[in-house]
Amino acid sequence: MSAVPTLAEFEDAARGLERVISHTPTLPSRALSDILGSPVVLKMENLQRTGSFKIRGAGHRLAQLTEEQRSHGVVAASAGNHAQGVALAAQALGIPATIFMPLGVPVPKLLATRGYGAEVVLEGETVATSLRLAAEYAERTGAIMIHPFDHRDIVVGQGTLGLELIEDAPDVDTILVGIGGGGLIAGVAAAAKAAAAKIGRTIRVIGVQAENAAAVPPSLAAGHPVEIETHPTIADGILVARTGDVPFGMIQELVDDVVTVSDDDIARALLVLLEQAKVVVEPAGAVGVAAILAGKVADTGKTLCVLSGGNIDPLLLQRVVAHGLAASGRYLTVRIPLPDRPGQLARVSELVAEAGANVMEVMHTRHGQGLQISEVSLQLSIETRGAEHTELTLDTLRRAGYDPIVVPD
């Protein structure tokens, strides 16, 4: 079990990072408060420099290097947020940085990392491959490997966020934090609980994982980190197959509960944050909100959600918004087989309008999809007001003799 850093260590790290990081705002959310039944506040770490909390750990880790170590440069592997944090911290300290990134990295993250002065090596299909290549580079060149989460200095740096949480919301009862490799939640749990204890309060810390990459629950059951088989998730920032050894001991000791959320839950959370809080958050940064919307968190007093990052590719945001609308019952695509005769398209459009729904897109074809020679297929993308309105629209079409088939998102 890793020794838990002291409050003094976190406070020293915070002082060292004052010129590197921003103290991000903590704002109330009326919409989420109404859903949960108790006050909810959002820590806007998506507004942090480089767009995520990662600059905290990277900045503190690099600041601890000796002049001899700095002369060899640093190397890291990341699909985006850690890359940007290391690149900016290295630039501020005048340390050469090489970052290995997978081939499919989003273009905005790639350009941002290069913009901070790092040399970027695009190679491999996954972050796991990039980590292996970075480790080989460190072995070959003597560069210092900056791991994204499995190092005590990283955990201490990330924990400075926990100090801000208690400073901004000293009356908080529960803190929700996303978990990937575990560095953030380990640092936040240790720092926030120590800072709360100093003012005579006890708080709960709940971790949230994407259900397709939930390595912590089986690891807690086994008593040690276990590697799991992950599956694709929109929350790629926390797509980690194994919790780090260093943070795992702190998670065992300090984290009160760990829950999981689906991609549909996360998509809904992004939509709520866009519409209600007017903020752009990446999927991994919205899992705490997703847990509230999915009913995975009980009303346990004032709750604080960490929005850990905002680096989302605009193209992904477009797809996620559409997915979130569908998951919320506000957008659906239906395919309707029709007899090939004049007036059918107009009739279906009239019925959709009668139901109060709005046609967003139309595709009309006579080919494929097992159609008979006398049939056509009409595919409609329809905007609705929610699940009940969706069913009303479908029932309106069915009562008129049509057979709408809902096309999965």
C-alpha cells in the first residue's frame, strides 16, 4: 500500500504550481440540484490551462526533477490531456519533451501538444503501445519517463485540486471524481479529506468509471490492481485497463464507493452540461454528472462534481450530442416501408407534423433493404420532446397503418 501524502505535501505542491495552473471556478448547478434533491456544484477544471487537470500532476512531477535529470529531457505517452500537460510544464521549465501519441489521436490535441513545443511521435494504434514506445525511448536515451498516473509526485500534483475543492466549497459532503488510472481520485481523496478534517468535517469521495473500462471494482475485490479487457467507450480519457499501483493503495484506503456509468449516461450528461450549465466538457470529464443522472448517487448532502477536462474534438462533440439527444428520447431515426405510389411521403410528413414532431432529415430510396419492386423505403430523422413524445409520434404513424422501425443510434 502506498503511503498517503500529507496535507503539508499537497500545500507545498500547490504553492509551487501557483504560476503554472489556474484556480478554476466552482459554480452551482440548479438543474442537477433539482435532479439529485440536494445542492450540486461543479468544479470547472475543464477551464484549466491545457483544458484539464493533468497540468497539475505534470507540473509538480517535472518541478521535482534535478538539473541532471532535466538535461536528459522528458518523455511521455498520451492520447491528449497528459501530453498537453507535460508539454506545457516542460516548456515552462525549459526541459526538452518528447511525446508519443497513437495514430488516431484527435487533431486538436495533437496540434495543441506541438504548440507547447514538444516533439510529437505518432506511432501505434493505442495508448498502451505509445506507453511501451515511450518506455523504450527512455531506456535508450536516458530521458525521464513521466507516467500519466502511476507516480507519487503525479498523485500529489493532482491532489492540489482537492485543496481547491475544500477552499471553494467547505460545506461539501460528497465529491464525485472520474477514475482512469487512479491518479486524480487518489490525490483528490487524500488532499480533500485531510483539508476537511482540518476544519472539523468529514466528507465522502465517490469514484466514477465508464462501464466499458471499469478496472477498479474487480481490483478492489481482488485486493490488488488487476488488468481487465476494456471495450470501446466515448470516455477515452479514462479508458485504462489497469489501475496504477501507486494510486490503488490510496483508493483502497480513502475512496468510499465506486460506481459505473454507460456511454448513454455520459452522452446525456454532456447534453445537460451544454444546455443547462453552458459548458463544453469531454466525455471523461462528465462521468460524475452522468452518475447523478443515472441515479447512481444518492442524496447525501451537498455534492461536488469534478468536470475534469474539456478537450473534445468538435466532430466527436457533434456525434455525442446526437447520441445524447437519442438517449434522452429527443431524437430518433425511423425507417418506414411504403407502397410506391404518389403522396406517401407527403402523408407521412403530415402525420409527423400532427404529432408535433419535427422532421430533420429525409432519405427516400427504392433500392436495397429487401424491398419488393412495388415498395420504397423512407428513412426519417425526427426531433421530439422526450420519450413520451417519441412514443406518441410512433403511435400516430402506426394508427395510420404504417410500420415505423426505429433505427438504433
